[in-house]
Amino acid sequence: MKQRRSTIPHNNDNGADNAVSRTPVPRPQSAHPAHGGTTPSSSGAMATLLAPHLFEAAPDALAVVDHHGALILVNGQLETLFGYDRSDLLGQVVELLIPESLRMAHTQHRAHYALAPHARAMGEKLSLFGRRRDGSEFPVEISLSPIEVEDSTLVMAIIRDVTARKQLETALQASVRAAESHLHLLQTVLDQLPSGVFLARGPQARLVLANRAAANLWGATWSADQTMANFISKSGIRFFGPTGQPCPVEQIPTLRALRTGEQIVQAQLRVTRADGISVPVLVTAVPLPASLFTSASATNRGEAAHGQVGAKNAEERMVLVVYQDVTMLEETERVKDEFVTLAAHELRTPIAVASGYAQMLLRVPDETAVPSDASTLDSWQEEALRDIASAMTRLTALTDDLLDVTKLQAGRLQLSREPHDLVALARRICRRMQATTAHHQIHLAVPDEPLVADLDVRRVEQVLHNLLSNAIKYSVDGGPITVTLQAVEGPGPKRQRTRMAEIIVQDHGLGIPADQQPTIFERFSRARNAQEHGIDGTGLGLYLSRELLAAHGGSIWFDSVEGQGSTFHVLLPLLEPAMTD
């Protein structure tokens, strides 16, 4: 190839006309004449002296090309990048540094650029490649700047090897594709599930993804990254608790799990859609580690391709929520409750008849009756009648409990409340229960002043009767039972506390096994040791007591150690003194 020499001296190692001198650079003097510094003319000379050294010290590969495309200046970085000595480059056309397959196109581009030279910055998304002396090719970014020198236009090129960045971009794109593939697979699997499933993140519950069943349950589309409160507001969805009371947004299991980190299992909820359709659901919300969220969030919002997954998102909690539609179960429960109600009502009549005749036969004959009309019973007959009467009493209590349970489940239990003194009520119940046992001593401790509460007397008597019956039944060896009634301050902020009546029933009987204590207030739950001792019961008493107290604004809890006994605590709100006048 014929080399063309430019009017600007070439950068070679053979003479003083080398445009990039390798001699040491003199230390600049102060630029202010008053301090013995350089004058403006000497500053210009200094700049001329420094220019070639700055060119050589640049961190990127630099080349200057004349209007014929010949290389007239290169720096050491370019030699290193392309593997050439500068003596092999100077005077050669710039296409020497371009892959052979691209040289013809580059010549045309260069000619087109020469018609209207302009500055072109790096990073303009052009796919450019360089070619080293050994023939290897690598991706580059190039910026161009035209330089006017006398009557000629030169072009300075800054060349940067972007191999490492391209490799990172390729790896990141592969990761994004893999994440998108995994999300698609996850979405496909979730869409086949019959229950509504969705993922939400952050304290405001922004949606990550939801399956088809969830969208059908809501009757609306919850958009990705939309907050739950915004979705509820725009879709018209409302949430209600198991007894029909509105559920505040902050108490929805999804938000509770995200904000507190607690796992919520099968919470009862009713979702009412904008079209009026109401769906009963069991909600399970499981908090997940934030690390599981990073890839899904970045792909969902298009951030992974740019490596912009924020630290804030990485720290956010994510929750997996499952909505199980229990419409069929609720219908089955309703049919069951109706059957139980009907059966209980139907049983009441024959039970009352049998119980009445048994009581009548057990009565002592009137002394004034005609002797021929009087009848006596043998001892075995009297014992049989007493057994019948006792069985009828248990059946009556069972049917009453079953009716109460079905009413509670259906939300139909009505309370007839009126102000009543709990001290008098406790004395009445204790006397009644003491008459049923000779092996237990019931001790009552009450204050001197009355404690008046607004309550359904029959229902609160039912609660105390259940607690004392259990204390008697489960104290199989007899012994003392203590009932304490006292006024205490209720829970809550000090200024908002109300006076409460606390009723404490303590026995020294079997106690409740520790592993069964969490479920002791559930329906039909009975302690294992009670069954082992052959103690009769339905497992409904404590469930009914809890629900009846809750209906009064009260509560119940207990302490128990197996083999040492149990202590049950009841709280009921008291009326203020002014309200009892």
C-alpha cells in the first residue's frame, strides 16, 4: 500500500519533528506575571508544549485521520489496544483497524461523514468493531471530532474497548430472559389453581402478579405495581369479617402480613364485589424473604435490563396470599346447621315428655290420697327413673348448646340486655352449683359494693355455669373451687380505659395438656386427659362461653398446668355509676 505523508509531522521515533515528543515536560511556572509567572504569550507556548503529552497520556485510544482516511497521529493506548507499533500505522488508511467484512461499508460511511463533519459522542447504540493485528475482533465505541487545521479538516477518533461491558449486557439479557421464562412458567402454573393466589410487596401491598382465579374472585383487574388500597377504592370491592362487620383496610390479612411479618392462616373473610356478589373466603398470607422478590420485581418493571433494581425494593417484604373460596363449604355448613336446629327442636318435645313423666313418677305420693290410688316404687325402679331424669337433663342441655352454636354461626343469636348486679348473680350461681356436689367446696370472694353490668342475665349465667361445671367435673378427687369477683381497669390507653369486672374460677383438678391449650376454645374440643378419665362432655361449653362473652364486649382466657388445675379469667365491661342510678 502506498503511504501518503500528511502536512502534519507523523508520530514516529526518528527525529525532532515527531508531533508527540517523549522528552520530559518542564514544570509550569505561576501564571500570574506579578509573581514572576509566565506572560500570555508564554502560556500559549506552554500549551503548545503540553498538547502532545496530553494526547499521549489520554486513557483511551486516540487517532487523528486526514481527509483521505490516513492515520497521521496515534497514541500509546491505541498501539496497545490494536497490537501494532505506531510505525506500522502512520500513513495507513484507518480501515486497517476494521474487520475486513466491514471495510467497504466503512469507506462509504467515512466519505459521507467528510461531506458534513460533526462531533459524534460515544454510546449512540452503533454496533462497531475493531480488528487487532492478530486478526481478532472486538466491540468498540468511537467518538469523532472534526479539527480544522489550515486548509484541511482532520478527524480525531477516541476508541474504547467495550468487550467487558458487552459481555455483562449479554449475561444480563440472558438473566432477564430466564427470569421472564420463570415468571411465565409460574404464571401458567398459578392460573391452573382453583384458589385465588397473588404476590404483593411492600407496606402498601403493591401487586407483583396474580392468577386467573384471583381476578375472577375480585371481578376486577388488579394492575401490576398498583397498591391494594388504590385497587380496592377503584374496583369497589369491600371486605367483611366473619360476623358481617366491615373489615378496615389496614386489617386485611395481606396488609397485616406485610406490615407485621406475621403469618396469617385461614382467616375468615367475605369479599363483596362491585356487582354485589359476595364470596366467603379463607385467607392465608405468608410473608416471604425479600431476596425472592428482587428478580421478579426487576423483570416486572423492566429494570433488570439496566441493572437498576433499587436497594429499597430489595429490602421490601413480599407476601404470598391464597384466597380459598368456601362458598360450597358455607352452604354445606348452612344445611348442617339447619338440620341440627330442626333435630334439636324435634328432640325437645320427646325429651320434655320423658323427663316430665320420670319426675312425676319420682314424686312422693300425697298422704291425703286414697290408699288404693297410692303406688310405691321398688328401689331399682326409683334408681332407673333417676337415671332417666338425669339423661333427659343432659339431652336438654345438649340440644340447647347445639341450638346456641347454630345461632352463633348464623349470626342470629339475640341478647336481651339489662343492667344487673354481677355480685348477686355470682352468689346465685355458686349456691346452685354447690347444691349439685358434696365432694367440692365452692368459695366465693366478692366486693361489698355491687358491680353492675349491661348483660343478658341468662347468657352470663350460662357462662358461669359452664366454668363451674367444668371445675367440678375435672376435679375428680373433689376439693376446693374458688370464685373471685373484682373490679379492674380494662386494657387500652389510660384515658380510654373502662372499669371491668373480672371473674376468676380456680380449681385444682386435672388441668389441660399444654399441646391442647391453643385449641381448647374451639367447637367440640375436649382435653385428652378428660376423655381418658371417662368424663362426659360435648366440647361446646368453652366455645359458647367465649362467643357469648365476646357478644357482651368481654373476653376469656386461662392458665393451666396438667395435673395441677386450671384458672379461668373472665372480663366484662361495667356500667359507669351515673348510668346505674
